[in-house]
Amino acid sequence: MRFSNTNIFTNAEMGNSELKKYCALDSESLNLLRGAVEKLHLSARIYNRILKISRTIADLDKSENISINHLAEALQFRIKN
């Protein structure tokens, strides 16, 4: 299990070290996220939230890695100001 031997039970509870470990993006996905941050003026908090949502979408898709499709779907769920 992903979070065995930790006090973390859900993707939403991940901190920075877990985000780096479990939410690594390929270059195409990273470029999409960086573009969204610039265009939509997303904060670091929203950036991390999008990564966590992407990880959950990938989990539901039974995917070990986050794909650009998972990230694009997570961006649709972002909180609008």
C-alpha cells in the first residue's frame, strides 16, 4: 500500500515529500500544469491540490502514473475564484 507505516490515509493528506514521490509528472504533463499556472494565475496551494486530484483520478483509472489525461481532468475540477 502507498501509505503503509504513515499517518496518511488519503491522497488529500499528502505533504510535499509525498507529492514528489507519488505525483511525479512526465514532461508533457508538467508543461500543461505550468501553462495552467501561468494562464490561470494558480497559487501553489491550488497547484498541489491539482496534483492530489490527479493522483486520485489515476488511482481510479488503476494507473500507476499520472498521465496528461488525468491532469487535464483534475484541472477541470479546480476551484474558480
